[in-house]
Amino acid sequence: MYISIGVEVGWGTSGGVFDCIVEGTRSELLELDAQCVGEIYRPLDEQGKSFIVLNYVGEECFNLFYYCCEKAMAGFSQSERGRIVPESHIPGILWNWSEVLRLMQTDPRYKAKFLERD
């Protein structure tokens, strides 16, 4: 399972970790921008592939995904999925999640204060 972030930049992981990250982020992102979800999740949802693609999305969609990914990570332990994952697996899932966010920060589309609220 793979999250393609940019040209030659991405994160591969197991199916379970991938689902936690990708589906947790999707639920947050759906509340903000369904069109962005369609662009990123098309290979997974419509083509039956085992990856999502951020390579071709614009800056706004990229940063919305980042924001929602970070938000989903922060609430993962208390989420429905987080409560069914063995507690001993949570640190590993969160580490993988933080690596996805770290890689996204290296992309030129990343804006650190994109959705910062006053």
C-alpha cells in the first residue's frame, strides 16, 4: 500500500497502517472538500489500486489533505478505528503517520500555516 506524495516521493506501508492513515484522513477531508477526495482517492476507489496519489493535486488540495491527515492523526487513539487496534500497535501507526506528514512537508506545495486559525 502506497501514498504517492510527489515525483519519486512516497510512503509504502502495510495494509492495516495504510487504512488507518488513509481512511482516517478521508473522513476528515470529506467534511471540507469532496472534490479533493475524488482527485486523491480515485486510484483506490475507482481503479481498485492499492495507493492514493497527491502528485497532481494543486496546492490547496495538497494542504487540505495535510491538515486533515494531521488532524486525523491527533485524534486517532480516540477514533473508532483507533479503539479497535491493539494498543501495542498504536505507536507504530502514529510513527508511520508522522513520516507521511514529514515527507509532505518537503513538497514545494506545503504551506505550514495553511489553515492556522486565530
